Amino acid sequence: MRSKTRKALKLSAHHASVALHMLIQEGKIAAADVTRALKRREDLIREMRAKLAALESASAPAARSVARATRTAVRRAAPKARKAITRAQKLARQAQGRYLAAIRTLSKEAKAKIQQIRKDSGVDAAIKAARAAR
């Protein structure tokens, strides 16, 4: 249809019914045409409902698996309590931090010497040597 002839009418159901009866009485529309149009409408609605039911039944297993996967992902993403570190781990991490701070400003040659001291004598001796090398 041309866009000029496709004007949207805002009619209530009652006014549409009255207009339809007037057009039938004036002979501009045959009653059989109205009956066929209503039958086509009912067939279309029945067909769409059947397609929707088939679509719902086909997608039900997929929807269940998606819902299950979502629930497990939410459970998996739940925050877990951290296990407390031991005293030895805490002291080792602190010593590592002190060691890194001590060698940060040293030259490559001095760092190599301090690393050798760490391998031979341990972290505390390496820290003392690094502080003395400054």
C-alpha cells in the first residue's frame, strides 16, 4: 500500500463494529468478506499459538541447562574465606620484602654479589650486606 493511504484509525471496538455494520448495509463490504477475514484471523492466531507451543517445548531443555549452569556459576563465584597464613609464611614474606627493598637501589654487579650471599648464607645476611653496600 502507498503510505498516503495507510492512515491509522483510532477507533474503539464499538465504533469499529458500528462502522463495519454501516459498510455492510451500504453494500460496500460483503458480509462474506467480513466472515472470511475473521476466519483468517482465527486461523492465524491458532497457527501462531501452535508455533509458540512448539518453540516452548523445544527450548525447555536448553532453558533448564542454562538455568542450571547459571546457578553453578553463581555458586562457584561466591567469595570463599581465605585460609590464614602461618607465622613462618608471614615472616618469610616480610623478609622477602625487606630483601627487595635493600637491593632495589644497587647496581647489577652489586645485586649479583648480594644474590650469591643470599644463596650461601640466607636472607638476613644478604640484607645486611646490601645495606652495607650502599
